[in-house]
Amino acid sequence: MVEHEALVSPDKNNTPNSRKALLKILEAATGMGHFGYRLSEVTDVSSMLSEIAANVEAIHPFQTMAFLLVDEDSHDFVLSWCSSEAQEASITDACRQLMEDHMFSWALRRNHPTTVTSEGVGEVLLHPLQTSSGPVGMFFGVLQGDKPAEDVSYYLLSMTLVAASIAIENFFLYKQLSESNSALEEKVTSRTEELSASNRQLRRTLQEKETYKQHLELLFSSMQDVIISVDPELTVQSINRAGEELFGVVQDDVVGKLLPQVMPDLALRCDEFFHDVLSYGERIVEERVELLLDSDARHIFMINCSPFASGADGQRGAMLMLRDITRLVSLEEQLQERRSFKNIIGTSKSMLNLYSMLENLVDLDTTVLVTGESGTGKELVAEALHHNGSRANGPLVRVNCSALSENLLESELFGHVRGAFTGATKDKVGRFEAAEGGTIFLDEIGDVSLRIQVLLLRFLESHEFERVGDTVTRKANVRIVAATNADLQQRVAQGVFRSDLFYRLNVMNVHLPPLRERLDDMALLVQFFIDMFNDTLGVSISGVSEQAMQIFMNHPWPGNIRELKHTIEHASILARTGRITPDHLPVQILGTDPLSSSDVVRHPPYGGYGGGYGLHYSPQPLISPNAYMPASMQQVRVPCHTVTAEEVQAAIASANGNKTAAAKLLGMGRATLYRKLKELGLG
């Protein structure tokens, strides 16, 4: 009787919390397995999508779900199934808008769950349905605001939809095979005598197709990503079939052994990731590493590493996922021109609009006025217009109009003759003459005097001028690009800037948005400057930590791109190797309260699972290291052994749970705080 009781299903109400997550994983995994062995029973794609939706709903509830499949003829995304007939029209409109905004292409490149905002629908989770053959479709799920997902939910959701992508592809292949088999069988039945000689070949063909079908179903049921789990001592706990094949090992031979012993290159490259995950519980998302495999060929992998707890005692470990993206690297290089316009970096909607405008202006000689805050990169626009246009072979002459007095600026722009003023010992060619056949960039045009404005207006209208002290009229074939961070319309209203000059300069206005309005580009800009300083400073920075990126996303950036560049340079000098953390950032960056500059909650550059720097981006107020310390203790390191549990708890509470900020309040490093928490039994 006791033996039968052991087989009774566990009571979930009495199941310990440590095992509920495991039960959820087993249930979801069992549900995903249905696709494979029921493939031949599926009558149409709608029933298959309904079953997939049921599995998705079991992992994480959505307000509305829809599947868009790629049409075989037009290659467009077509709505094929929706959980609500009443919302089909609104979802179709929302998908069309997201495709126009390049959200679908963005999600396909990332191949991960991606959270976006759709007007009229709300927060939407996009997940590509993609196989090795290419895109199959797109999953569209309207999120419920009151049901946040856990890490495991997004992970299982991604597993389910990857498996579903292969299932959908298999279904259409299976239908083709079934139709072909039916046609062949009918032909054999009706023309037995004529086809008797080809029956043996037909049987071989059918056998090959059946084998191919079995291979497809086996591929469907297997994960393509390498998955390796280790314990806190880096002892291998498990490795999947993809990992066995990649590293040329057998699971029975490596389980129970130290990772550095069986896969030394992987252990070396991922040592820092394992340290952060196992020591601090951080989650490493979308980091690139290069590995040297047995073939002596370098492979580039995308790394994701997350902490997990297993067993009755909740033993911590790390789950490492590797995706081989070697073949995608060359594609990224080919797509680089689509991600930036020369040295102007950004993929946000505002920057893509800017690239489109610049492409229309490069071959035109019209005057361009570049506006934007200081540090947004106005000079880069002038360089892009010059070097990509018909005047690229001519000179690009730069003039900072605010750096010179009125008389010196006139001489600098138009030149002077000998004896024109004291010190004019010889004739001098002005910048307009020097820029003949090219482009002249007039920076800070809003600071010139009214007298210089008159001279500039005359040149803009006729391209004629006289050198200072000369009566000979000269002409120059020059394109003018002007820039200012001032509000010229306001200056016109104040009477300090001529309205006719403003209208002549403002033929085409190119506005550069401030960094705080293009936070979607933050990760791309940070990586760009990291690569730059890795080359110029001789350092080897691999990226930034999640906490550092959170600080970047919440800082108001009054100095814009220039301030970000100097911040990365400062941090690269301090870090030198590894990743940039809050400990490497300047004081003025750490000391800024991100919530004081705006009431709007900022969002990370990517949403959803694997979308940048956390599943649920929730910015915490950053506290100045001395905000809650008496003056006598400010900027003073406190001995670790003198800090009490109450002081540690108070510091963490004051920092709203941000342990990096709490460590600074206590005058100690982050690693020291984690060690102190463990000693006090608070970790």
C-alpha cells in the first residue's frame, strides 16, 4: 500500500516553493513534446496554431494572441490565427504599423522575445518564428499589465516558440510529402502495369522521405543552442546534445568534472561571467565571446548566463547558453551602412529619419542649417554631407564663429590685403577662398555680430565678397553648412539676429535630437566608444554591467554624445579590462538623481527576454555616495568589520535595494558588501 502511495501525484498546495518552478518547467516541457509525435494528426495549420497558443498560455497569459505566417508567394506576414475575432482588424493594423516602423525586422535580427509598444493595442511581445531555413512567421502577444512574467516564463516561452517554428515548417513539409505520396499511390494504382519497372525506385523514394520526416521531427524536439549547467565550484552538472557535438565530448564523460578540465577555453572566456552570476546573482545577457574549437577555427558565440537553484537545499548554480553567430558576423558588417551614416551612430527612428534626409541632401548645393544641443554631433553632419556628396574631392573648411572677435572673424572668413590693419604684413586668403569647390562649416553661427551677418548674407545671395582693405570683388564656389545650439528664431525676435539671414540659412534644417530622446541608441553608442578606446588606449573592455547601463539610461546627459564619450573614456582608463561597472564611472554621473530631471520612466534599448539589460527594466533612484552620511564620514572608507547588520540594512533601504549604491553609502566596494551580507546572514 505504501508503494502505491508513492505514485500519487503531489499536492501542489503543499509543494515547497523550491519545487514549484521545477514542476512548471516539467509541465511546459511535456506540453512542447506534443508537437512532435502528433504531427501526422494535424489536419490544418489553424488547429496547430491553436495548440501552440494553448502551450503559450500555460506558460504566461496574454490578453490577446495572434500568429502571422510568411506567405510563400508574396513573402509578406499574413495574419493566420487570432485568439479574438473581434480584435483581428485592430491587430492587423497594429502589425502593419510595427512593420513600417521596422520593429518586425528588428525582432527577426535579434531572434528573441521583444517587447514593443503599439498605439491602440498597448504593450506587445513579438517573437520571431524562425528556423535555419529562414523566417516562418511572427508571434504577436498583447501583454497583461498586471501579470509580470518570471525569467523562467520568458525562457520557456522562447523554447516553445522555437519548437513551434520547426513544427510549423514540418507541417507544411509533411503536407507536401503527404500530397506527393497520395499522388504517387494513385498513379501506382491506376497504372500498375506501366509503372511496374519504377516501383522499386518509388519505394526507395518513399523510404528516403520517411527518413527525412523522422529527421525533421528529431530536429524539432532538440534544442539548437548549447546549454551547460555548472555548480558554484564550476563542476559540470549537465550538457545537452548540441554541446556534446560542438565541443566533441560525451555527457557521461564530463558531468561531475570541473569545466576548466574538460572545456578550458570556454571556462577561460566565461570566467568573469560565471563569477558575476555565482557570486552576485547577476544575469549576463547577449555577450559575445570567441572560442577556439578543436578544429583550430575561431567561432563567435552569443552568451547568456543566468543563476538558478536546484535540489531540495536550493543549491545555486549557473546555466550557460551559447548560440553560434559566426555566420551572422559577416552579415552584420554588410548591414553596418544601414545602422549608421558614416560616423553618425544610431538606429532609433529619429536617426533613421536623419539618415534619409542626409541622403537626399548630399548631392545638393543648398544651404543647410544644423541645429541641436551642444555635444550632439553637428560637425559630423557637415562631414557626412561633404564626404558623401559631389564636393567630396574639394576641401572641407571649419570655422568656429564664437572663438574669434568681429574683426578677426571678418579677416578669417574673407581674408585681407597687406596694410589693411596693424599687423597685416601680407595678403591673406580667407576661409571662403580656401574652401573653393568644397564646403565651409560655420559652427556657432548664432554668435556672429550684426556686421558679419550682413557680409554673410551678401555671400549667400551672390557668392561674392571683398577681402578686408580691398576693393576687388571676388567670387567663391562654396557650399555652406551652418550650425548652432541657439534658438535663432528667438534671437531674431530679440533683434540680435537678422531675419533675412535666418531665412537664407534655414533653407534646409537638420535637427539632431539630444541623447535623452534617443535612448534606444544607448547600447550601440556605448559599444562604439568601447571599441574606439580599446583601439586608442590599448585596453580590453568587453562591455558594461547591467547596473552601469541602468545608470546610463537614467542620466539626463546635458553634454549629450560628447559627455557619453568622455564618460566611456574615463571608465575605460579605470577598468582597463573586463566590464565597466558603476565603480568606474565619474562622480558626476553617479551623483545625478535620474528621477529629478523627468517624471517619465525611461526604458532600456531592448525589451523582453534577452533584450539588453534585464527582463523587467525597473530603474532605481541612484543615490549620491554621501547623500545620507555625516560630513565627517564623507568619502571615507569604513573598515568592514565595524559595520553592523543594522547599518547594512539601513544603507540598502536608503538605496532602494541598489547594492552598488548601498556599498558606496557604507564606504566599501560592492564585493565587500556581498561578503559582509554573507557574514551577517543577510545574503
